[in-house]
Amino acid sequence: MVGTIAAALTLPPASAQNLDAGKSAEKLFADGCATCHRSPRGLAKGRYTLTLSWFLQDHYSAGPDTAKALAAYLVSVDTPPPGPATKPGAKQAKSKPRPPKPAVQGQ
């Protein structure tokens, strides 16, 4: 028994393993964020990559590298959805067209 205790005391401490190391940002989102968020679109909400990275590091990610990769990914997909296609040179209507006035009878 003394030998077992002595052996345990001389072993180096186990180091923590980052399970997210080497994963793509898309995989990080799928593994950690998709449970609550259906899509990465809109999560960056116009924030800068640096501030978003700090937020993710403080609250959600395993480390600074993971937070940076995830923040860059979220910012890259944070584009507004495309609007309706218009023909080149076509002018946009300023207001909705009005229906025609009813015809007055009896005059």
C-alpha cells in the first residue's frame, strides 16, 4: 500500500485536454451552439470579431483560440438576407400603387 501511494505522488499531474482543438468553426458551432441556436446567421449582431471573441471566451468557449475561430465564423455569416432582385436601371417605387377610383354613375 505504501508503494502505491508513493507511486501516485511521483506521477506528473494529468493535464486537461481541449476537446475542441483542431475543429473547424462550423463544427464548433454544430457541437456547442446548435443545441440552442438553429443557425449561426444573426448571432454576431454586427459586433466586431474582437469583442465577440472576448464574450465567447468568457462565457462559452474552451479557450482563446476556439473563441477567435468561432467569432470569425459568426461574423462571416452575419450578412443580411438578400433582398428582392431588381433589374439594373429600374427605379424603386416610393409608395404602393393606389387602386383606381370607382366610376361615378348618373352624371
